[in-house]
Amino acid sequence: MTPNEYQKLANRTVNPELTHVGMEHHALYGMCSEIGEIHSLYQKNYQGHGQPDKNHLKKEVGDLLWFIAEYCTSQDWNLEDVMKENIEKLYSRYPNGFEAEKSLHRKEGDI
């Protein structure tokens, strides 16, 4: 499955009554909620629950991806373009792979 195919299939379950702004806000709230759920699974380790269940984590990451796809849709972006632009930015920033020095001293305008 390609990222754009995923986005199209995920969009089948977006509330069709949402405006673009409503969809944007729903996606933002949802991303924060899913990150919180993932964080909570790790946090429980400090309460004696042990390491998080990998299958549970995978499902929560899938939910996070769904909200990312929804956000992209709300912005009229396709997921593949966002992914490509991110990789291009990383190649430009770290042409030889990650280097702490380049992370600490980014070029002006590098966001």
C-alpha cells in the first residue's frame, strides 16, 4: 500500500460533516491524544506494569497515522508529498547521515 492509498482509505472514515477547519482541529486534537496514549503505555512501566505490549503500541501508532492522514487531507496535501519533502529536507541537513554538530548548528532558515 502506498501512502496516498492509505490516506484515501483512511479518509473513508473521516466525518463527512466536518469543514476543512473542523477536520484540521479534529486531527490536531487526535494526534495529541494518540501521542498521550502511547506515552501512557510507556509511563506505566514506572508503575510496575513492565514494558508496553508491542501490538498495543502498533495499534496506537496506526491511530496516530490516521490522524496525520486526516490533517494532511485538511490541508489539501497528499501524504506522499509530505514524506518526500521531509526526506529531501533531511538529506539537505544531513547529507552523510546524522551528525550531532549539524544538529546543533543548523543553517539559517533550516526549519
